[in-house]
Amino acid sequence: MTKPAIHTNISMPSSIRLRVLVALLLALGFAGSLPAAELSLAPWFADHMVLQRDRKICIWGMGNPNASVEVKIATQQAEAIIGADGHWKAYLNPVCAGGPYNLQVLSAGRTNSITDVFYGDVWLCSGQSNMQMPVKECVADEQVDPPAVHPHLRLCTVAKGWNAHPQYSADIKWKLSDPDSAQNFSAVGYFFASELLRGAALKNVPIGIVDSSFGGTFCEGWIPQSSLSAFNTNDLHNSMFGIQPSMLYNAMISPLGEAAFKGVIWYQGEANSGHPDTYPRLLSTMIGDWRQQFGISDLPFFIVQLPDYVSQWDGFFWSWQREAQAITAQTTPNTYLVVGIETTDGFDLHPKQKLEIGRRTALMARHTVYKEKVIGQGPVFKNAQVETSTIRVTFDTDGDGLASRATNGIRGFALAGADGVYHFSNARIDGDSVVLQCDQVPSPKTVRYAWAGVPDSTLINKSGLPAAPFRTDNFPPSNIEVQKSAVSRHINTSAYDITVDGDGRVTSLVVNGVQFISNEAGMSGATSIPVMFGNRSLANIQNPGPQILSCSDQDITFLLEFKSQAMDWTLSNRGKDEISFNIALSSQAVVSGKGGSEPIVITRKKSTLAITGIDSVSDSENGSMLHVSVKGGASRKLSFDLTGK
């Protein structure tokens, strides 16, 4: 059959004419004459990357359907045929540590290559915000490790995102470890790698650390949809921003394809801690799915157990979520628990101390994966034996023995009798055992150790690593705890009294005997800087002078300067993003003025105070709220007249 001639309208814009021409060519069967699809590697493959040594490696990408592909690196080469969908995979035989190499892909006269590729060990770090936290947000004394001592360390970041369907592609970036890239990388991941490279077995082995984490996310967000169908929908929850289950896996794990890893570090559980009963099944399912995707049935997983934290989460203290994490490690082969307690004071949901978490994880990996002769963990509970009025608790110490980090004995153990009421007990070390006795429990039945949101626990091995929390009872969760609180500061003058709590919040301001600050719970009381999970904690509290109080974190400083009948509050924002500072007033306080350039006058009973520097005022059923915005890199000053007249 004679094909009709193709006519174009010369009055059309050139771009439209081209689209019409392409459409007609496709319709008439001329597709074979169009340019071939661009030969490409998957985003996982990029300059400066590390490929897993001593394992079969999958290389994948896209190209022109039905064409052959040749892959070359070092002494290895492999071939594949591009499928009808344009995707291809090729497999390379194992290669020992070394490099740098060029990875080349050739097809139909085209070449795609990446450079500075090493074979070494690749570790995947995932979880939520405490895995995501970069080095630059840690306490100052954890930012001194010079990246120059790690010339073969490579840092890889998977861009945050979510999707309803499994994705082939993501924004994945490999970087050399330099001062800038290290400061902006996952602190736990970076400190883990630094500790690995200190070991004799790995000091010359290239290490690749991959950060695929997303703050505020539930475990179910990281599980493929095909596996979630086995769960009750009531047990599945959306992550922040309405991210539905499986969507994080689709966008941030699926694009990793069949990448080979040495192991996985998983630091997550905060979001799920209101549902500890469902967590072991969720996490073990996720571990199984990731192992299947990466083609390594025994891929080591290291679960970072949640550290100290004083507050409840959705009705539960973290002791119950720690147990859920421990159960997962105990019941899932080749899965290890990294104890997180005794690394922070427990007053911050996002503790700035990450160096010790990275170090403990690396010690565990060096002991279990690399078989180094190091002590990888603290004392591990073996059994508890009732001996009339005492209980003997025996530990596996790996020959390192037992000790206490306190000079005045061992704390953290509690005994209960048949009534299930626990009392703290006396404890003494006897070899690899601890013998417990409590006068209030003459016939003990069960024991708990470090069973609190912030446990006052001191048992360690001689290497200084702590014992993990445990219990021998099976009582249902009890959400009653006596918890410590951060130390508050109190300032008193002839005109006013002010109290600042351990999070840097002004919780009381009394002028002429009258309270002006609301004592409502949460954001409805005291002063606050709202953030994603509540109120920002400014727990680094210092006294720069006898009449000055400084409350700060990594980016914010709240400076209070006191005078006899006045005071100044200065908020300095060193971060990039604007912050809001709120002052919640007593419901009985009456506010005059709208803020801006005019002062706010607040009256209650016969007392009055005036504040200059307030931006705006809002009202609610709990009382008025004063608002101040501070842009990134800026400061704002509030001046108080507290004569009370």
C-alpha cells in the first residue's frame, strides 16, 4: 500500500510542526527511523560511588529496546539485552576492595560512564528524624572529627519523597567526604563510618554510607504495599504530611533496586511508640522485604534502641517501644540491638548527642559482621533465678565482666512480688551475676532493669557499654512513672518574679503579686517556639553574667537580661528559617494595643506591665497570645516595663 505524503502547515510555529511530524511518523510506522533512546545508568550509579565488595553486583539502567549492552569495570565485564520496556540489568562477579575504577556501559555505539568508583563496604542508614539529623546540628564537641582522615569515605543521600507507586528513579547524590558534605550528612551514619575506619581491619577499605531517612515517619511507610495487605488497616498509620503506608518505600527504597549492601542501620520507632504491640511484626516484615529486594537473605540489620526521653508518646513511655525493638532483634535472624540509653539527658526528642550512638553501632558491627576481637555490646541478660528472698540475675559479658558507671553502687533494678508492685532494690555484683534484694519485697517473683523513659541505670561492662533494659514479667503496659524534670531557674526582684524551666520556657511571670503567664498545658501556656513535634527545647542554659540568663540550642538563643523594674528578652535566630515566638497570657489578663510599632499594655487586677517589640496579638478561650517572628539570621528584642503601676 502506498503511504500518503506528509504535508505540514508552514504557518505553524516550528515547535508545533515538529510535534505534528513526530506524531505522524509514529502513526505511519516510521518509529524505527527516530533516534534511539538515550543509554543511561540508574540514578544509584554516579561518580564517587562505592560498590559492595565480594558480592555479585547488579548494574541496571535504560536504553533502546532489544539492543545489547556491555558493562565494564576493573577486570569484570557482562552483557545484557535491553527489554521491550527499555530497562536492562547486567550482573558482575564479586570483586575485592579497591579502586578507583571507571564503570562503562556501551550499547549501539554509545557509551555512558562514571568515574572514581571504588569497591568497598556499603551501609544503608534509614529511619526518621534522629537518623536524619546532620552532624552540624549535634553538640559542638561532636563536630571535631576531621573528614580529612577518611580519604576513602563516600557519602550518599537519597532525596526525601513519597509516591503512591514504586519508583525506578530518585534524586541520589554521591559525594566525597569533606567538611561541607560531612557537616550536612546524617550524624549517626557519619560517626558510624568514622568508628569503622578506626578499626585495623577496615582502615584501608573504602566505605560508602547511604542516608535514606525521613523525619516523622512510621515504620509502615517503609514497607511495600504487597506486604501491608496482611495487616489490619487499623494497625497502619499515616506519617507526617499525610504520607500513607508504603509511600516512603516507593520513593526512597525502591529506587535502590538490587543494590548490594554490607548492612543496614535502622534508627526509627519514635512515631510507632504509641503502638508497641504491632511494631515487632511491622519491623520484621520490613526487614524481610528489604532483604528480598537487595537479594541478600541474611543482610545484617542493626536496630538502634530508643534513647532516654521523659515524655509519653500517644500514652506510652518509651520503655515499651524499646521492648518491641528488642523483641524484633531477638526473633529476626541476623538482627542486632544497639542500646541507646545513657547517651542523653532525656529532655529532647531530638537529642544532639549522636557520636555515642554511632560508636556503639560500629562496635556491634565490628564484632558481629567483621569478626574483630572487640567488645561489641554491654552485658546481655541471660536468666533470673529466685533464691528465697533474693533474685540472682546472670548476664553474658563475653568475658568482659560487670561494673557500675556510678561510684555509689548499682542502680536501675526493681523487684516485685506476687502483687506486681515494683520497688527499687539493692544490688551487688557477684561474678557475671547481680544479686538483688529489697526489704519491701521479701518474696520476689520478677525483676525489671532500666524500665523507664529515662532510667536511672548504671550497670555496664568493663568496656563501659551499658546493659539493655529488660523485664521478666508479662504484665500489660503501665503508663505511670515518676519522671525527673530539667532544672528550672528562678529570678526575683522587688518588682517581679520570673521562672524559666529546663527547656528555656518562661513558665511564670508574677508582677506585684499577680500572675501574667498562662499555666495551660502545651502551647496554650508559658512561652513557646512551635516546631513540628511540639515546642522547641532551648535546654542549653547558661549564666553569662549575674543578671543574665541564656537559653539556646544549635540555632536559637533566648537571652534574658534582668533589671530591678524592667527586663529585656532577645531572640537570636542563626538558622535559615523564620521562627515564631509566642507568649501565652493568663486568661484573666486584659491586653490593650495590637503590637507592631506600639507597645502592648497588659493589665490584671491592679497590676500592669508594658512590652515593646510584639508583632501581633491573638485571642482564644484560654487567653491572649503574643506573637513575635524572627527571620533567619536576625534578632528581635522585647523590652518589659515591670513597675506594676
